[in-house]
Amino acid sequence: MTDYAQLYEKLYTIRCFENLLLDEFSKGIFPGTTHTSLGHEANAVGVLSHAQENDVVVSNHRCHGHFLAYGGDPTALYAELMGKPGGVCGGVGGSQHLHWRNFYSNGIQGGTLAMAAGMAFAEKRAGRDAIVFDFMGDGTLGEGIVYECLNMISLWSLPILIVLENNHIAQTTPTDLAVAGSIPARFEAFGIPTTHLDTYDVTEILPVAGELTRIVRRESRPQALVIETARLGTHSKSDDTRDPKEVELLWTLRDPVEFIGLFMTDFERTPIQFRVMDQIQAAFEAALAMGGRPA
């Protein structure tokens, strides 16, 4: 039986974290830049609900949702974004470069797959049953290192689930202007079985990701999952070249948080919303109150 309340709380936590981050960014509290997970929440929760303690997660520049779905502390993440010593990486990693437990993120497009391949190779060579989850975007498909890594991942049968979140725009470039042919076929060309989902429904992603995870773990071989998704926010903190009407339509038609909420009553949703908003606000204020100079 689907626990809609639990799923809604996980998605809503990511949504509240990102919304507060964007609301406060213009005040100069957060140095540098940031890339939010707005619209990608179902992917993070649907996939990483299956991660086990010793598994490895490799993420990219749009990593906050993955970090929170993995179990990361929002206070430590806010502190990291503020450049404070109490942050996830002591305030020196910022928005894109996180390391906590077995979670790693990096803003170098394509380089994350190389990291994931190396970690999967290490796990397999050590004889452990841990697997690697690697998140990448459609814009990464223009990098040559991706195809070198796919060749090795397949050739050496590495225990890795590659999750490609296709939000149809790489910063400001629409995917159909940059990526030729079929995206799933790019993985299949290297003998990597690929599943394709066009959904913003976490309850659809959850069982599919679970089955693929079991295959990777049981058979120690790679799988790929391509998820058609929507970037509801800007590329980073403010830049968006899309027609505002297009973005408004995406919010109306492909909002994963709003969608999962439809399976609940107002009576069920409201206490979750207030509880999560209080928790995220408290996390932000705790990070703000932390001592130490920003990095």
C-alpha cells in the first residue's frame, strides 16, 4: 500500500528547502551561485528510497534534492551554502561540491560518471554488495568522457544505476538542439539495458527504480534509467531564457509535489506542510546563527 503522506513529506521537504534558498539568496546570505531541484523532487525520492547504508551516490551541480533524499541534514546544507565551517564540507564545497557519508557531488559535467565508474569498480573488486547511483543530466551527453565511461562500465559489468534526468534544457540550450538521436539508445549502444520513463509521479518511479536497483545489486551489472522530467526553476539562481508561459505551463502540468498531494485530503496535507515549513525555517535559522567566518 502506497504511503502518500510519507512520500509527500519527502518531496515537500526538498521543495521547501529550495524555495527558502531562492527567497533568501538576493539578501547576500549565500555566496556564489546555486542550482535548485525544483521539478526534480520525484526523481531523487523515487530512486534513493532504495539506497542501502553502504551504497554510493554520485550527483551533479543540481544536487540538493539528491542530498536531502539520501538523508542529509538541511541545517548542514544551508551552512555549507553560506560558506560556514559548520557546513557539510566545512563551508568550502558550496552548492555543487558536497561529500557526506557515501554521497558525493561535483559540478564538472561528465566527470561525475567517471567518479561513479571508479567507485563501482572499487566496490566490485572488493567483493562488497554495495552499488553506485549516478545522477546526470541531458546536457552531460555532449561530453566525450561519458562514452569512455559507458564503455568501461559495460565491459567490466560494474554495479551502477545510471539515472539520467532529462529536463529538456541544458542551462539555456534546448535538448533537441544539442542531442541527436535517441537518448536511451546511447546507453543501449554499449549494451547497458535502459528503462525509459516519462513521468513526474514518484509512485511510478519508485517501483521501477526498485527493480533496477535489485538487478544491479543481485547481478552486479549496470542498468540505466532515463526519466523525462521538468525543470520548474531557473538554471541557477535567476537565469531562465524560456518563455514565461512555457514555465507556467510546466508548473501546472508537471509539478511532482502538487501531483502527489492530489492523493491526499487537505486535512492530511496541511499538518505536513506546516511541520515541514517549520523544520526548514528552523534549519535555516540554525545555520544562520552558526559561528565562524564564511569560507
